Amino acid sequence: MSRRDKFWTLALALLVLAQVIASLVVPRGDALTIASDSIQGTLLLLATAAFLPNTTATRTPSHRTRAFWILTGSGMFFWLSYQGMWNYFEVYKRAEVPNPFIGDVVLFLHLVPMMAALALLPHLQEDERDARIRMLDFALLLIWWVFLYVYAVIPWQTVHVNEPAYSSNFNATYLTEKLVLLIALVLITYNAHGGWRHLYAQLLGACALYASSSYVANYAIGRQTYYTGSFYDIPLILSMVWLALIGRFAVRFNLSEAKRSQPLLGVWITRLGMLALFSLPWFALYAQLEAGSPDSVRNFRSTLSLITMVVMGTLLFVRQTLLGNELAQLLTESRRSFEDLKTLQAQLIHSEKLASLGQLVGGAAHEINNPLTAMLGYSDLLSASQMPPQEQNLAARIAAQVRRTRTLVASLLTFVRQAPARMSAIDVNSVLQTAMRLLAPQLDVEAAAFQLDLGTGMPPVLADSNQLLHVCLHLAGQIGALPHPEDDSGVHIRTRHDGYAVSIEFSSSAASSSQYEPLLDSRKASQNSTLSLGACARIVTEHGGRILAQRSDEEYVAFRVELPVAMKSSTPSELAVSNRAVASSSS
């Protein structure tokens, strides 16, 4: 405990000791009244000041916890204001406090902010949307408590002055309010845990001591045995000190732990607000049916009930409007989530199709390799035998085509395997040159030429050289397989550097200047083409890039592959090793 806390605690103890000595030693009179009122005013001032540091953002970062302390401090301030009005009459004017007393409404209202603070449920985790709806529920309850006081007490103070009826109704209403606060503290203490349970338990003890001492004092007033400074004030003084200690040492409670929000508590608070609204017509009906009340009191209560119904009905309309907006937003989010799930399901099905196709292609490629090996062996034997030159030339061409087929089968096996990519900094121009050397025999057979427009000073990209090579082979093969009646037809390949990306374009003579669109967005492409190009799109996506395409009628006529530029941490040695690996794959 710091020196300031010790001094502050000692001051509270001295004030309590002074009140005890004054109540037991000083006889009834002005001296006792002034001493007792001054002690109580000082204690309430210290208690209110003790709650103020808890309302700052530095000590209480949570908004709801800070609101809890602000409301609790407001209740203490109302109590201090009531004590100030009481001291004005008894200390300053040296006169009896009038009855009915206008300050009684302040005494009644000082418990309302405390109930509102508990209704915030600061010990529970709650999102911002629920908090907004909850605040309107609290407003309904607070308005109802003010209505209850005005309905039961004010008519006998202003409309038709009746001191016995005023005192009886005020005591009954104030007792009901104190009992509701104590019940709420019991329930919330049972529900909380950790530091919040300790805090609520301390508040329960202090409020229970205040409620019991206040009830005993009112009982003594009824028997005309109470006077200011009597021993009935000692328990009241102790409850003030207890609250002051709670506010002063609240920082020692671990209030950072929040329990999961429980919808049942919110439902009950909402139901209480609705019940408060539905009770208003019954209050108006009771006011008209009460035979012992004057007409002015009955009319006042009926008018008050109708006005309160309008105010609370307006708040209820605002609450329902907010709920409608929240429900519409939640419905939109649920629909969006459902669409995302459908998209994810389609992607999973597409991935399963690709995996199945890869297994099928892999098995077929292994089966094709066996006859190709036999064909290559027989063609080599024919080439080595004594045959006419024309037949040896045919055997050599057969062997060349078999070797080319084996290369394509090996590329296909590499293309469909599910091995992790080995990323390194590579030069896309070298990959394209290797791909064109591999595709040269196919393009010769199909009478299709290819044109390379390779950009200069191209930065390297971080990719797997084998996978990127197979993507280039497949896209170039797709363009080369298109019908090409024009003389300048064929495959046009261009590389460019655009900011943080490197683009590779594969186009035919049918390509136009129309805008590219993401690959596979069109639903008109054939299923086989979609599955084959989907594998290419998957590989490029794994490399952090994307494939764009142009369509003409039922065919793709151009592709653009965009890959991110490699980070500067890629060393020249990595680039050289990658280029040698790409070059070796063409042999």
C-alpha cells in the first residue's frame, strides 16, 4: 500500500471514529447535527472522488467497464448532492428539513445509475451491435423507474399535498428500489467469476449494509426516535466508507477477464423492458379505479401513464428498427457465406476432378512408355541394319518422333505429379526458348510458325522451372493447335516487364485488342479444356500469379501469364543454376 493510500485510509478511519464519538458522547442539539452532517458530507465527497480515477481511459481501457464506473460514480454524485441539500438546511440555515423534501427525488434517483451500471453486464464479452440494443433496453427500464417515482410520490408533493401519503409512498417505492438493486447484485455476483465476482460481492455487502441501515432509520423516524447524529447513523457511515474503499482500491481487482456472453441474460433484460412497457396501461387503469384518491391525483397519474407510454413506445420503435437492420445485415452475411461455401464446394469438386484426371493420365503415360520403348528399339535396329537410304531415313524419322513422344510423355508425368514446387529465381526468356525448341517438331508437322518477342532486361521470377516450362508448353500447344488459314498464322509469344510483375503472352492471328478476362470465367468452354487449363491455372496461382485469356467463338485465342518479380534477395548464382536446369531439360 502506498503512502497516499495509507493516508487516505487513515482519514476514513478518523472520520468514522469521530462519528462514533459524536453519536455516543455529544448530546442531541445543533453541535451534534453540524458534526454529523459535516462528517457524512466529507465521506460522500471522498467516496465520489474515489470513483473518478476509474472513469479514465488510462486506468480502464474497456469502454463498457469505463461506462460501468461512470454510472456508479454518477450514483455517488447524486447521493452527495442529496447530502449537500440536506446540509444546506441543517448546517447553513439551522432549520428542519421540510417534509415533503424536494431533494428526495435525488435520493431516489441515486440508485438508478447503479442499476444501469449492473445492467451493462461489463463482466461479459459482448459485441458492439448487442451493446447498442442493450442500451435501449436499459433506457426503457430507467424511464420506468422515474415514472414509478413520479407516479407514486410526486402527486402527494405537488398536485395534492398530503404529508403522510407522501412519506408512506416514498418509503415503499425507495424500499422496492433497494430490494431490486440487491436482487440484481446477488444474481450478477453468482454469475460472474474472478475479479468481477469479488467486486460485485463487495458492492453487494456495502449496498446491503446501506439498505438495512436506511430501513432501520426510516423505522426509527416513524417512531420519532431518530435524529441527526444518533447511533442509527453509524451503520450508514460504515456503508459510505465501504463504498469509498471499493472505489479507491478497485484497481486491485483483476477486471480484464471477461466471461463469454450469455444470451439468456440479454433475453431477460429485454423481457423486463417489454414488461415495463406493458405495465403502463395497468397503472393508468389503477389510477382511475382507485376510489380513495382525489380527482386531481387520478388525472395526473393517468396523464403521466399515457405520456410515458408514448416515450417508451418511441424507444421501442427505435429498438425494433435497429433490430430489423441488424437482422437484414446478418441475413446478407449469411447469404454471402452460403455463396462462398458453394464456391468452395465447386473448387473442391474441380480439384478432385483434376486429381482423378492426373491419376488417369499418369497410368496411361506409364502404359504408353512400354510400346514406345519397343518402337524406339526396333527403329534403332532398322537404322543400324543394311537397308536402302530411303528406308533408313524413314526409320530415323520414326525414331525421332518416338523420342519426341517419350519427351512429351515424361513432361506429362511431371505435369500431373503432386510434388511440391522447388522455387528459385529463373529467367522466363530462357524457359520460353527451351519450350519452343521442344515444340518445334510439332509446329513443323502442323505447319504453324512461332514468333518470339522477348523483352530485354527482364527481371527474374521466383518459380519452379519445370512446372513453368510445362505451363508454357501447354499454353503454346493450345494456341498452335488452332486453325490457321492466314499466311502469318502461328504462335506469337511476347514477354514484358510491368512494374512488379512479368507477363508472358501467347496469342494467335485471331487474337484481338479486346480485354483479357480471368481464365475459366467463361462457362462456354469445353469440359476437357477447362480441366487441362485448370491445372495450368492452379500451378500459376501457387506461384502467386494468374492466367488471363481472350476468347473468340468457342476457342481461347490468347493467354497472358502474369508472375510476380522475384525479391531482390535472389542472388545471381541462383539465377544461373536455374537457367542451366532449364537448358538441360531440352536435351
